[in-house]
Amino acid sequence: MVSQHGIKLAVYLISSYFGDLVAKVCECLLRRGTLPLGSIVLYTELNKLQVTNCLLVLIQHNCVQAFAIEQQGGFGAAPKVVTQYMALFDNIIHHMRFPKFLEIVSQEFGKECLQILEGLLMHGRLSLNQILDRHKDTSNEREGNCSSKDAVEISFNRLVHARYVERCPAHEPFLAPPEEETGVKKKGSKSAKVTEELTMEQHALAAAAPMEALRFLVETYAETDDNEQESEEKLPSVAVGEKRKHIDSKLDTEAGTKKRKKEILWRANFEEFVRCLRNKACIANVRTRFDDGAAIVLNAILEATKRSDTKAKIEKSVPLSVNSIFEEVMKSEDGRTMTLEHVRVALIELGCHLPSISLDETYSIDLKHIIELAQNEEVESIVLKRYGREAYRMFRLLSKAGHLLETDKISDTTFVEKKNTAKILFKLWKDDYLHLEKIVATGSRQTQFFLWKVNKQSLWGHALDEMYHAALNLRIRNAVEQEQGKEILVGDLQKKSARLRKIRIVLESSLMKLDDAIMLFHDF
């Protein structure tokens, strides 16, 4: 479930990139959920052509997924196939991270790959031929040395091999109606639970996704006269006077098939970029909490398990032997100064204790624990900045305790006066940072006790919504500053222009840091 400020941020992003009409259609889908075309027309009060064009733009830029389902007709009517449209909130928010994605590719592969990814992020989906044409056009505009077609294809293959680029999902997969159960379903069966948990939207995304064997497969089809002549020779012979309608039809079919194969659409693989950013966030957190040695070892493990840990929200890395980890550590310049004993110490710091029964000395990293610690630190820093050091100590105590604590107990442990303790706790509770339970003890006289705890599940959602709100405000403020900067050109206003430029730099830097926190709570 997307929060209200999350929806507002997503709609603002779509509006700034594609205009108000597209944003209106997107907002309708985000707020009302998956809808057919007729319902979108009804709710947005736009005409059918406008809605269709807006949906095509959103699909082109990977912000909407279409799928077909079979619906029962009216009385005596046959079932009919209806196309449904669902908004992809995560893909919309990823538009904020395009500069980060470009930086990853620039550092790893260089300028040629950067330009290819830039085109994919700008246009959403492109075929290989469109990528080649775009590269030719941009090279001519720069009047520089135009890279050869082979060089561009090699760069494209490198991006696909690294999983930064993937095949696009099916445009409109068909979801077959669920089969009627003939037998009684066993209660508590694992397959039954999985089926119940999957929503229609999740089924649609799974049906649209290309097979893993094809997802990163690059196929090339050469167009030569020899191939055309060979296809002509393979056609069946016909008698004199017989119509060539069948042959022409077959030629058109084969040519169309080849064209469809060549025109495979590609897009940026957001999942892989998020995984890279997750790894960077984990390494930075470990370096801050421990030292460079622990960060080097964690980076080595994540690099060694790169092909296995393809999901951003994976909880544990694939187990590796200590020798494999040490071998990967030695590949980095800083890692060459570490000994095997240093690596073992770093693994213990990271929470990887040697199993009591093991034929091989293997370790795996608990990435979920690292992320949870980073989330705790992020919320604690918010409490410190907003409510002060005493509130920070109380919140930290309750966060670590994980259970209900009475007001006097909190006061005694944090060394804060009882009067101030109650005042601070009620303020945190009013702002949804704490959970409160009241207990009334009956005796000679009634006594009321206040018990407090941190409900992380609800608090994390509240913190994320506040981050969406802050990001929206920063983007609006940045847009206002840019408009003011356009009006300032020359003369005595140059100093004001320089000041506005500094403000925009601060705003953009704040947005990048805030987005890091958003990813920590939503994407990792």
C-alpha cells in the first residue's frame, strides 16, 4: 500500500517529466488501483484518445503494465477478454535515481556505455537498432569521432552481460482464469499459501517477465541478399498459372517474424541498480560502525556472490568458504594488506560466527540485519535532530528493548527527570513515534500506568511517508529556484544568480541524501 505523500511525489515526478494529462491518468491508477480503459476515462473525465495516448507514454517509460484477463459476460453472454492497466509505483520513483544509475555505469564501464544507458533512461524502451541510430545522431551532433557500429554493440553487450540492461516484459500478457478446484484443498499446504498471497497484479508481473534464460540474451540477425535468396530457394515450387498468393503471404510472414525478432525492446534493469546501491549502503554502514577492514571483507563477499544475490531484498548472502573470501579480498589494493586472520576477525565483527558443525569453514552475511541497523540509526538521527538528546536516549532505549517499559523505568534508565520524561514521551507518541498502552491497577485507590514501546513496523511506514513528503517539498522548492534563475541574466543580479545556484546545489544534494534514506526503508 503506497502512502499518500508517496502518491503525491510519484504524480509530481510524472507531471514534471510528461505533463499534467499523463500525471492525471497516473494518479487515477495509483489512487484507485488496477483499472480497465473505460474506468480510467470515466474517473479522469478525459476522452478515450487522450487516455490511450497517456497510457502509451506510461507504458513506454515502464511506469504502467498492461495485462488481459477474462471476465464473465452478462446473463447469457459469453466471457470477454478485458485489458487492465496497473501503475508501477517503484518504477516511477526510480526516476529520481537516474543520476545514481548513470554514475554506476560511468564508473564501471565508461563513456560509451554511459551514453547507451542515458538513451534508455531518456526514452524508456529502445531496440538495438534504435540505440545504434541514436548513437549515430548524437555523434554527428557532437562532430566528434563516431564510434563504429561494432564498438556500440560491444558496449551494449557489456551492459546486458552485467545485467544493467534487460529485455522488456511482455506488452500485454494474458492471465488465464484460475482453474476450478476438483478436490478439497489441504489446509496449511505450502502451495496453497503461496497462491493465496499472490495478488492479480503480482501474477500479471510474473506473466509479463521474460524467462530468465532470455532476459539477458542478445540475438543478432543479419540481413543479406544471400539469406533472402536462400529463403526463396526453400519456397515450394508452383505450377504455371498458379497464384502466388500463398508464396507472397509466406514471405510476408517470415519477414515479419524476422523483424519482430530483431526489434526486441530493451530497458534499464532497475532491480540490478537497486542491488548495487544496496551493497554500497551496506558497505558504508559497516565502515562507519566498524572499520575499513570489515568494509573490505563485506565488499569482497558481495562481489563474489554477485551472480547469486540478484535481488535487492535478499536477506542473506550465499555461503562462501573463508579461502574464497580471502581470495576475493586479495583482488583489491587495500585488501592485499590484510592477512587471513584479519579476514576472520572482520567476519566475526560482521556477525558471521563459525558454525559449530561444518566440514568447511563457510560464512554468509546477514544483510537484513545490516539494513535494520541502518534503519534504526536513521530514525534515531531524526529523533535527535527534531526532539533533542533526552528524547534520543529514551527512543534508543525503547528501540533496543523491543517491549513495553513503564515511564518511571525509562526515567531511571535515561537519567531524565520524571516530569520531563512524561512530557517528551507524550510528544513522541503524539507524532506517531511511540506506541502507548494504559493499565489501570485497582486497589485501595486506582493507579494508572503508562507503558511505552517502539512499534517498528508502523513507525517505519510513518518515517517513509515523512521522507516522501520532504522529497516532494525539496523538488518543488528546487523547481521554483530554477525558474527564478532563468529570469536572472546579467547586470547587478549576477550575485543573486550565484546565490541561487548555491541554493540549488544544496537542494539537489539534500535530495540525493534523502533518496538514500527512502531506498533504505522501501527498496532494500
